[in-house]
Amino acid sequence: MTRSRTTAPGQAPAAASALDPAIAARLKRGADGLVPAIAQQYDTGEVLMLGWMDDEALHRTLTTGRCTYWSRSRQEYWVKGDTSGHVQHVKSVALDCDADTVLIKVDQVGAACHTGDRTCFDADVLATEAGPDQ
């Protein structure tokens, strides 16, 4: 696991990144310097998880073919699967229309969620008043 330099709580590192300047100029980051990154199974469309990226995490994801995220709780970079073996092989990366969210289509090996579930979004489905057919 690659550690970053020390940063203020809740802040991504401000270190220089090798991210393509044209991509960096388009990104709309939050006050913490991060953008949400949605991981989706490339062949089924299943939404797997949400992580956070700064410019360097996005650069590493684009250049290594493995998803790198910024951990807001640990204040460090982490590559999905380095400790669990549940690797995300990158198939494609896209920005949404506002350039404030990244969609990463991956081939997920094993569980995507830290709980061991396939996806972070299958354990707590909320009911809607309109019902499933509305």
C-alpha cells in the first residue's frame, strides 16, 4: 500500500500528480479535493461500490489498470485488492456530464464490499412508497 504525505483531516493530499492536465482541468472536485468514483461491473452493469479519488488516484487507476482510491478514514491511497485479493481490473473510465463523478467499469474479482458482499448496495435496500412497479 502506498502512503501519502501527511494531510489535514478530511483533505486529500495536494501533491503534484502526473494526471493529464487536460483531464485535471475538467474535474470538479469537492472542497476536500476529491471526486466520487463509482465502480461498476463492466459486463452486467452491477453497481459495486463508491470510492473517492483525487488527481493522483485517478492517474494511477488510468495507468496501472487497477483501481486506486483515496481513503478518507486512513488518509492514504489504497489499491483495491492489495490486501483482500478482491481486485478490480479496469475496463474503462469515464467522467459524467458535469465532470464531478468518475465511472469506472471493472472486472471485479471476488467481493467489492469490505463486508465480503459482492456489492456495497445489496444489504440494505430501502422500500419506496410508490412500490416497485411505479
